Amino acid sequence: MSLPVFRVGVVGAGRVGAVLAARLRSAGHDVVAAAGDSDASLHRIATLLPGVANDKPTAVARACDLLLLTVPDDMLANVVSTLAGAGALHEGQLVVHTSGRHGLAVLEPARAAGARTAAIHPAMTFTGTALDLERLSGCVFGLTADDAEREVAERLVHDLGGRPMWVPEQMRTLYHAGLAHGANHLVTLVTEAMEMLAAAGADDPAGTLRPLLVAALDNALEHGDAALTGPIVRGDLGTVRAHLEDISANAPQTKASYVALARATLGRAVTDGRIVPLRAMRIHELLDEHAHDDSTGHATASRVTSTGPAAQRDVR
């Protein structure tokens, strides 16, 4: 099946919406209107979608036969209900959202208005610039659609340059949690590791970490738990104790996550038999001791102030 040339409208011309619309435009579809209020959204429309009108959401919805809803997760239900209530959605229109968390249920008002619906989520982080257009090539899209819309959803992903992965309605949240845990929390982890290295005197924390992190990520993706190395897996109690003491003194804002991830790593090392139970118990007791110290609040203030916007990016 080849797709018809859609008249595309996008509500929420943020980092995701403007890029997806631009990619569809390059595949031959006609992007007719976009809705965006912020200066950043207006800039994206101007640079990624030159010549496309910026209009209010109801006007965008009325003008198109493929409506992309690329708004934040918590706004999506209200946007769909508002558009349906205003009579802006029409029979046979294809209404697609890009939320990872939501499936088809959130689009029920659109379906009740006669629209066809699908959830198409790109498993990628976006900059909202032309750099993302090539990154979409080979990107996995988490799809949820009824049988009648499965083929058109897959064809849309093809036109976006991606690969389809079907996600059951009831598994959308878990699917999205896996992506957020892997990507968003990785940003926090790497940022904290750079803070430790900076406190230790490194003049280029990112450059110091990059070869190690690239190798560790490749190994983890290829081998899973078998890629684990380091003091926890070796059972080096003294090294873990020294880490915790120096972190407490010099980078206390990073200790809570170090303890939490050390516990998770310890559990995996015990499960696959790479550390003897007695040694594991001693490391666990050490981690408990430092977790208790942290819960008294001596590092709480600095930890809160360190988790700013740079550590809170979203996977849409």
C-alpha cells in the first residue's frame, strides 16, 4: 500500500512535531498548518516548515486530513477533547499522537467524532533542529492502532524513515518507562559522573568519560548483565567504602544515585553468582549505612539543587 498525499496539520510545534512534519513534507506530503505559541515553536515553524501557516489548534485540525498531536502527555487528553468538542475533527480524518505513554484510549473523543486513530511514538530524543531529520532514519517507532489502521500507521513510519514496533495498548506505559529509564536517567547519571570528575580536578570530564561510556553502552546493549565490571562485581568492599566517603565529602549531591545504582548492580551480581553471598551482604550493609546517613538530610539540599533542567530532559 502506498500512502495518499496527506494534508498534514501539527498541533504542538515543539521539538518533536516540527521535525516529524518536516520529514513528512520531504516524503511528499503537504504540511498545511501548524499550531505553536512560544517563540521557540514559531522559530521551528519558520526554519523547519518555511511557508507553513501558524494558526490556532482548531483551525489546524479543520485544515488537514492527517492531524499530528505532539503536545506533552499530560495535555493530550484535554487537547483531544477540546478539538472534538469544537467540531474541529471530521469523519475519516487520521488523528495521530506521538506520546509514548498513551495508546488509543486517550484518542476516544476523536474516534467518536468519526476519525481514525493511531499512536506513533519515536524512540528518540529530539533537539528540534534539522539535525533530527537524519536521526529519524532507522529510528524505532512504538505503534498502537486498531487492525483497520495498522497498515497506514506502518506506512507513515516508513515515510518518516523509521522502523515500526507494535506495542499493545496495555503495555504503552511500561514501554515508555523503559525508554525514559534508559535515556532520561542516563543523562542524570552521566551528569553526576562528570560532577564527580570535575570535583576530582578533571579539566575535561566529558572527554574523560566518553570512550569509557561508549564502550560500556555498546557492551551493555550487546551482552546485558555480562558487561558488568567494577568494584561491586569484584566484591571490593574497601573500594566501595572509599568511594562513598569521598563522594560524601566532595560531591554529596551524587551519593543517593550512587547508592541506589550500587544496590541494583549488587543484586544482579548476586543473582548470576559473580559475588559470594557473604561479601555481598557486607557491601549491602555498607550501602544501607550510607543510605541512612543520606536520609537524615545532610546531603539533601545540595542534591535537590543539582537536579536542574539539564538532568530532566524528556523522551517524547
